[in-house]
Amino acid sequence: MDDQHAAASLLQAQTGQLLSDFLLGESPGGEPRRRERGGGRGRRPDFRIPKAQVLDGGERLQIIDTLIAVIGGVYCHLPQKRAAYALDPVQALQLLRAQVVALSEGEFHLALTSIISGLRDAHTRYSGPAAKQGAVAALPFLVEQYGPYDAPTFVVSKVSAPELIKDARFKSGVILESWNSIPFARAVDLHADRETGGRPDARRARALESLTFRALECGPPPDEMAVDIAYRAPPRGTLRETRIPWRVVQPERAQINHQPGSRASRYIAADPAAEAVRRTKKLMFSGNVWEADRSGTAIAHDEKRVKWIRTRFQDALAARIVKNSSSGDLGYLRIWSFDVEDDDAFIAEVMRLLDILPDNGLILDLRGNPGGLIWAAERLLQLFTPNTIKPARFSLLASPMTRAMASSPFNRMEFEAWLPSLEAAIATGEPYSQPLPLTDPAWCNDIGQKYGGPVVCVVDPNTYSAGDLFAAGFVDNEIGPVVCVGEATGAGGANVWTHFDLREALRGTSFELSVLPPDVGYTLAIRRALRCGAADGLPIEDLGVPGIAYEMTLDDLLQENRDLIAFCAGLLSGIPRTVMKVQIDERTVSITTRGLDELETYMNGRPFEAVRRISDGAHQLPRPDAEIIEFVGRRNGEICQRRRLGLNAG
Amino acid sequence: MSLIVAGRIVPLTKDRKVAQSENASFQGRVWIGDDDRIAAVSRGTAGAVTITNSGRSAEFDNAPVVDVGNDLVVPGFIDLHSHLAYAPLPLWTEPDRTVPFQHHDIWPTRPTYAESISWPAYAFIEAAPAELLAYAEIRALVGGTTSIQGSPPSNRPLDGWLVRNIEDETLGGEIGRHQVLASTLTLKPEQLGARAISMRQGATFIYHCAEGRPDSIVQREYRAAHAAGCLQRRLVAIHTNAVDSASYDTWSDPGAIVWSPFSNLWLYGTTTDVPSALGRGISLCIGSDWGPSGTRNVLGELKVASLVSEAKGWGFSPFDLVKMITANPGDVLAEAWQRHAGRLQPGALGDLVVIASDAEAASRPDPFKSILRATEADVRLVVVNGKPLYGTEQLMQQASAAQTSRISVNGETRRLALTRFEGNDEPWSYKDVLKRLEEVRDDPKATIESARRLAFAAIRTGAPPPLRLALDMPTGRVPVGGLPKDLSKIIVPPIQPLEHDEAFFASIHGRGFHEGLLDGLSEFYS
């Protein structure tokens, strides 16, 4: 595909179709388009999306009965949500059931969506008979906020293709004053009432994101076909107004994302709506990267003035070296998502990037990470610490349905470990099963430390689910400080399954789930995450992981997080630094250390020699006849560095 | 389709119209009618008169006649203890273990158990369930088995395909499902109580019970079965090798025990106190158990039983032993199915096996000794439900067997009438079955993932789910989620041959805890 053609194709994808056409126009899935002329070669591709199906009363009952069953039977946060928000979703669904046939299509979906979103759980979503899965209603600009929480300023940080916005003055950097004649801050707060999120700041963060991007698979479309925006150029430019229509686009999934039905798909912790929005942002604002995702080619992010390292995991990762006057060069690793099918490949790519980045210090930026594969998040932690990683643990709701699911011979591999405690709960009255890790502790420590410099992790209320798990693991395993833009992470603490996963797992039990109407589905939190370490036993759901508070600045939004990076650099410079580098050749092993006073050596997991007292410099020993060699460096008794290497002996 | 098999009939029947004694044999014919049941068993050439008198002669006007000469026509063998999901796996021992295991809860905790047994078996059930079943059932047929217990839990009944799967058999819909219940895993008291009720309502319950050394703690499983009311006539207890002789007194209305001496000796160094059980009137059956600690088929296990009987001085005759794989388990099944099995007599199921007579023996060799000494090479024809499924080219042709493919067993050619599990009677060959199993061996990860995606796609589209099986044995010490992180790390051992071969005998010597007793098995095959 030549550049011109590629650009046209990208623009077409960014343009999508107008929301008005999507909602009110002719359905391409039905009768042939009368207005269409010609066909075959040269015909313009039909980007329109079929209109939503209308459900009859029986189909609505099917949906409600299924949701009553699964929310009452396997929804792992039910006791917590009842306590936190004084609500009873099962009773609400029962009430809705009584009037289900009398409601209009719109009323039905609105009522149902309200009950589910009332759980304030982004994992648990109802997906109505969406016109097409994966569709996202989008405005071609990105809004972000900076300044204090109670007096934020909203700014357009990015705009998409110029063809999509007629007003040439509406560009990156303009300050937003109103949204459909409502003061902008008020509009965000009003929209936050419809959003998930356990804390007000989390709801606002998600509202700000979904104000301009709505995953139609997970929620209703915007009420209006276009928005009237009042804005001004900073700092006190003329107040201007512009009208921008909503468009519906298909962000698609990247090649590296997890595949439905794969083994990995049972170990997902993610906000599906946020993931769709993340992909949409990529389509709208980093089009070349989005194109590369589709073809699976390695590419560097295309931010202006910034040199990113080329990676084939560009959908999930971005890395660059940042200059800092006080600390020298630092590494900056953006982890956009953990939505990968192959966590081994993902971790291997992170290791490759770490090798390129300077070892003075590392900023791990997980803001806006909507989660993904739990294994990817929890196994990644080990690369940054000499400590043995303890993963989070997960509980099932103790109920007849979960017991039946765990007892099914077809689920032995998946649930056998939970079964004894689920059965014991009948006698103990425990509301939950025993918590068990989804990432085996051995898998969390199968590689060991790869980055020896100090590390800081940056999160925000849109760091969600597997992102929450990473942040929790970062704190609980004492890897380094967490900086939080907002109060805490997004607080999504669960493993998420789809209706299809549950249907398969409940087959052959007395709780078998029926088929839902076409395109109707839901996602549900089924295993509840609990933290380890000092926070052992604390749930992540609704609480999140707090960190060192940071307020974004205008420079952060427009100058590649300049102030945030400086803030993190300050934190990194305050962490005592040690160094350990290991080199192996045919005959010798060389260990260069700095800041360490003791060195321990292990061969195949056993001590090789007495503890060495060391000072800064190089140390050598003959290459041993072993499969694995491990060095542990201490400073004042505390383990600061650890390296494990395979020697491929024999 | 009706079928007549003429040869030396070994009916093992108590029907005095057929034979004067249970151990009688005679030249004659077995008549299997259109209803797939035995219509008559006749002596000499008088059968035509018998059939005419029964008013069913029209059924046999065009029936193929298979004349096996002096070869033995025997009830199809019944294996009441197997685990089909583990059939392709080789014998297993925990490396460096020097003392026998105490009981069945110990060996699954050993470090190599999951990687050697659970994970390879999982690869097969997940990626090639139909091929796995085909392999296991063909292996049973090769050993003359017509009914087998131990089908893995399945999302669809395994009924009416190849050999009879005892837990799923409905006799073509004549009987309801769940007439035969089974459990490999130890049940809780309330579950045992439910089984007691089911048995009183007519079900048969096959239960792994008290498997271990006599002094071990699992003896309490037998006491629990007693306390729950399970010690009934319809209970079939597998193993009970941990039970002391006096405890059998509590089984006042005795049922049956399935004896698997190979597995017992391999794992525990001892076996069931068979004479004590027999002394209490408990019926005795033989089961081959599973690949990791069992024989390839019940015909092989019969020889192990003989070895043990001889070594311990129990004095079982070949007739006693042959009954343990025919009439005794047949009587157990007859209770559940309300049809005679394991005996050749009018009204019984049309299941039989032809065993080569012992040509080197005296002019009137003991047929039971011939059966005891028979190997896979001596199995000439296997008929299940009146259908010839496996046999020599000549006999399969005589039986008008349709859609057969060639199969080689111990270097000898046989024909196999196999159709695809889900394929409208589309023929299927063992070669194809093996090819798919080898694909799973070569790349467990890719084949498992691909099968999972197909299953998931069926759920998404609402299509009928593909065949799904589950493991029925302990999974062992595994990570949460049951599997290794990297599925490509699953190492599937070579798929074992269908028959007892030299490599099998070589793998017995110096392994397990049988103190050399099982080394004698190879002599039956030399």
C-alpha cells in the first residue's frame, strides 16, 4: 500500500460515519442500499454499521433472568457493592422484570444499563444488541485536565485529522469553557453520574475520558448528534464556539491483544469500554501506530519532538530516554495496556527495551492503562526488584452457583483449587472462597530482576484492573514509590469473564445459562482480587492503590509530561542507588558492583561460596558448571540487587 | 443385521437349555437376531430347528455365517475398571522411590505425577477427544473387550459407537441413563448417601473404594460406604485392597469387587484379599485400570490375576478367572441393564469374541486355559451388539462387516469397522486416529489452543458444542488453573501400542513394587 493510499485509508477509518447516520440512517445489514450505484471494483467501502436489533418481550426476559442468575450467583463484588452503595441489583432486576414487556426499547436498555452501571464497576457491563461490537462514538479531540481537583482547567491536548474539524482555530492547547452551553466542569460532573468508578475522582476521570469517546458496546450512545463547544485560546483568547458532530468509528483490536476463547482470555482483568476507548484514541491521534497494529509491524510512536524506541508491541508499550538535568538520562516506559495474548513475548519485549534504556532510573507510566492479562501485569513486576514477588490472590463468591461451577468435572483444571473452601463455606459461613493466586508465585519469579536502577510508577484513576494489580504489586512488594495523578488508581479488582465464558463453565450444571439474543452480552467480575504484603487481604475494588499525589500541569499536557517527569526524577534521585552488572564469557563470570558491600553467589539454587565482602568494582570467578547462577548484592544487610542467569551447562 | 457365528461355543451360561454346566463347551452356533440380541445358542447343526421353533427363522434367511471352526466363541470380555482418558500413557513410577505408596492420595502428590500423567492426558482430552476415545476403545477391542467402564465425563453420551461405555449405555434407548453411576474420586458422606438411595432405586454404583495398603488410612473409605448405606448388592467396589478380611462381613448383601492386581502391585506392592471377599459371597471381576499402572486390556489383566493366584496359592482355575471378565461382570451389568451380558444365551446382548483355539494343546484342550493364555494375536473376531467391529480379514468378510479399514496388531493384519464419532457413519481408520494423536504430541500448545478457540466459537455462535471430555483421576500438585504456564512445556510421551509388546514388558522389570511377580507376564506372550 503506498503512502497516499494508506493515508486515505486511515482518514476513512478516522471519519467512520456520522452518529446521526448510525442511529437514524438506513441499515446496511438489511435490504440492499437503493442509493448505491455500481459495485465491485472501485466501490467505496461501506463503513456503516447495521442498526440495532429490537428485542421482543421474551428476549428481554431472557436477558434479565440471566443477569439475575449471574449477579446473584457469581458476581464477586455483590456483598461489597451492597454495603458500599446501599443497593440491591438483584431486586432491582426483579422489579424491572415485572414491567419488562411494557417498556419501550430505549427505556428497557436505559433501565438495565442504569442498574448495571449503578454497581460502579467497569468490569461488569451490559452490552445491549449493539449495532456492531467494537463500535465507538468519538469526537475528534482529546480533553484532559490540569490543576487542582476542585478547580481544574480543561484543555484540548490533541486533535485528530484536520478534515474532521471545520474550525481551524480549534486546535491543541485551547481551553474548553462549555459543553452544549453547560460550563465544562459542570458537564463533566453531570456525565460522571453515569459513569462507573467507586470514588468521585475515579468517576470524574472516567467521565472526562468518556465525554468524548463512548464505547457503544458497553453503554448508550451520546444523547446529542453533535456538541457545541465554547473555547478560547490560552491564556485569555477570544471566546469562540464551534459545533462538532459525533462520529462512529471501529478501532478494531491489535494483533497482540488477547484472542477470545484462548486460555489467556480466562485470566483477563480489564475494563472493556476503556480498552475500546484507548484503541480509539490511538486511531484518532496516533494513526500510523494504529495502522501498524493492524499489520503487526514494529514502529515507534509518532509524537512530535520525541524519539521513541521502535517496538513491535507498540499497542502496549512505548519507551524513550528522557533527559533530566539533575539525574542525567532516565528511562521512560509507558505501559498503555496489558491486553496481550502472549505474556512471555510481552515480558521479553520489556526486557529488550530495558536493555536499551539507561539504568540511572526508570519511570513506569501506567496512566490510562485499562488492564488486560493478569499474568502479564503480575509477572512483569519481577523485572524491577530483587524481592520475591507475591502476587495478588483472588476469591470466588461462595454460592451454590460457584460451587456447582467448581464441582463440574469440565472445570477441574480451572477451579479445583477453590472447591474445598467453597464447600467449607457452607459450614463456616464465609461469604468468599479461600483467596488463591491466578498467577502462580513461581511464574512471578521465573526471570528475576533485570533492571537495577531505581523505579517509580505513575498511575491515575484510569489505571484500572490489571493496571491496579500492577500498582498494588509495585507497592506491596516494595519495589518503589507510586505517583498518582488523582487520589488512587481506578480500583478495579477482579478477574473478568464474559457471558460465553460463564456459559461454558456452567454447562452440565443445574445452573446452565441459556443463549442470549444476538449480540447481547455482558462482562462480569467473577474473582475478587486481594492485595498482599502489608496490605494483605485488602480488596482493590473501589479502594484502588493510592500514591504520592501529583497535579498535572499545562506543560504536562502540551509538552510531553515535562513537569511530571521532573517530579519523578526528583523522587528517583532520592532513592539510594546501587549497581550490579554481570558478564559471562567462556571461562569467567564478571560482576561489577557499586554501592554494595556483600555478594552472595548461588549455583542451581544452592550457596556456592561464603558471603563475600565487597567494595565498588569488578569481581571475577571461574565460570561454574551449573545451569543457573544467581548473584545477590546487599547493602547494610538489605538485598538491593539480584541477577539470575542461565548458563546452559553441559 | 442378524449374524450367525459357528465354532466351539463357550457360553458360560447357567441356562440349562444351552449347556449342562457353566463350564461346558461344544461345537455349535450363536444366532444373533435383528434386535442385536442372542436369539439362540445351538449345538452342532441343530440350530436351524431351534430357530424355526422359535418362529424367528426369517431373520436369519440372509444372515451371514461366520464359521470359525474349532476356535472358541466366547462372551465378549467386560472390563469393569478402566480410565479411558489415560489409555495412551505408558507405565509410570516416581523416580527414585524405594517404598510402595501407602494409598491413592499419595502418588498424585509426587512431583512428576502431573507432568507425566495429568498434563499429557489433558492435552489429548482437550485437543483430540474423539481420537482419544477411539484409541482407547480400539485398544479394548483388540483385547476382546466389548464393554468397558471408565469413560471420561463427557458433554454428550458415549453410547452406541464402538465398545459399550458402561456408564453411558442405554441399549439403544431401552433403558434410561444413569443406570450405572461411577466415581473415581472419594465421595463425601452426603454424596455416598445419595448413591445409596440411587442403588435402592435400581442403579448400579461403581466406586473406587479403599485403594491402598491394608494398614493404611483409606480403609475408612470402606467404613464410610458402609455408614452411608452403600454396601448393597448393586455396589461394585473397585480395589478395596486396604480392606481387612473381617470388614467384608459388613457387606451382608454382597455385590462385587473389581480386582486390578497389576495396578495394586505396581503402586502398593500388595493386592486385594480376594479369597476373603469370595468367602463372603462377594462376586469378583477383573479390571485393567489405566495406562500409568495397568495392563493394556482385560485379557492381559487376566494373566496377572493368574500369576497372583499361583504365587499366593489361591488356586483359581482358568474357568474361575475367565468368569471374572465375562459372566461375573456380566451379572453385575445384567442387574443394571435388565439384559444378560457376559454369557451366551438367548436374550443376552449380542456381544462375543472369537479366540483362537490352542492348536498345540491336546485334542480337547481346556477352552478356559486357551482363553487365559490367549494374546491379542489370538483375538480373531469381536462382535458388539451384533456388529462385527474387529477381526481377521477372513472373518470380517464372512461377517459382511462394512466400511472397514486395515489395522496392524503385533504385525498381523486385522480389519476395523470404525466410523467417525460425529460423521454420519463416515469411515475412519486407526491410522487417521493415530495421526491426530501424534499431532497433539508434537505440538500440545497449538492443538490445545486451537481446540479451545473452536469450542468457544461454537458457544458464541450457538452451534452445538464439540465433544468435550474431562479427566476423572486426581490432577496432582498443579498450579492454580491446573496447567503449566507454557503449554508447550507439556511433554506427551510416546503413544503406547495397542497390544502388550516387548517394550511394555521391558518397562515392568525393575520398576514398581511387585518384587518381580509381574515379570512373569511376558511369558504369556512369548
